[in-house]
Amino acid sequence: MTDQIARTATGLVISSVRDKTITVIIERTIKHPLYKKILRRSTKIHAHDQENQCEDGDLVTIKECRPISKTKSWDLVSIEKKNQKIN
């Protein structure tokens, strides 16, 4: 059996209302191929929070796991910073 390395991502919690689920926004920057302008792109990911320890504005690290529900296939690894300000 081969062990696969799980993808990890770091992002900001924008919603923690649902039970054992958080919504994390992950922002990245890309360069436009023609105009060379730096653009910000973001992705919303639903992650599993077993102990309901996250709050809105927390900076968290998540990892990919098996599908838990229709939209949830990421798991909370750690909380890097508590309660960052959300714009």
C-alpha cells in the first residue's frame, strides 16, 4: 500500500454557523498571461471541524480527506491565529 500525501491549504474562516462545518476562503494571486497584471483569486471550501472550535475570522490550516458529505472533503488541522478581522 502506498501512502499519499494530503494537500493542505491555509485560509480564513468566513462562516462557522453550521454544526461541525466551517467555510474557509483561500486567496491566491496570479499574473494575467497577456497584460501581466497581478490578480487576486479566491476559493471557498467547506471543512470539517469536529470540536466546533473555530470562529469567524480565524486563520486555519486544512487538509484534504475522504468526502464527508456532498460538499465537504476537507478536514481541520490546526488554528494558526484566532479572530482575524474580516473585511
